[in-house]
Amino acid sequence: MKVAIPTALTTVFTYNKSEQTYDLAANEAYEITNNKQTNAGTYEVKVSLIDIDNYVWNDTTVLEKTYDFVINKKAQTIAIPS
């Protein structure tokens, strides 16, 4: 059975001291890992089919799909006394 490949997010994440989630569409045919992060940086979210004997991606592959999850540094404001 073919499974739709999750669409990459266009959300821009910025460090805010809280855990943030690269929130891909859920599906019982695959699992999503490494999609929750707190610190600024670049992370690789992985989506893997749970049962490769019975499921394939709609591009007919079974390899895990990866997505770049980027949390940007928070802009800092520096006050300079006059």
C-alpha cells in the first residue's frame, strides 16, 4: 500500500527557551523521530515506514525521509548608553 510522503514545513522557528515541534502529519504507517527540540541549531527529523513489507512511500521507495529542522538564534538587543 502506498503512503503519502509528509510535506515539509515552512514554519520559521526561533529559540524561545521552550521545546518546539516540527509537526508533520501523523499516520499509523510511519513513525517520526527527532522532531522535538529546544536549543537553536539544525536537526534532522526522520520519518520511517513501520512495515516496509506492506507499505511504500508514494514515490515507491521504502527509505526513511528526512527534513531539516532549523531553530534560529534569538536576535539580541544591546542597549548602548548615550
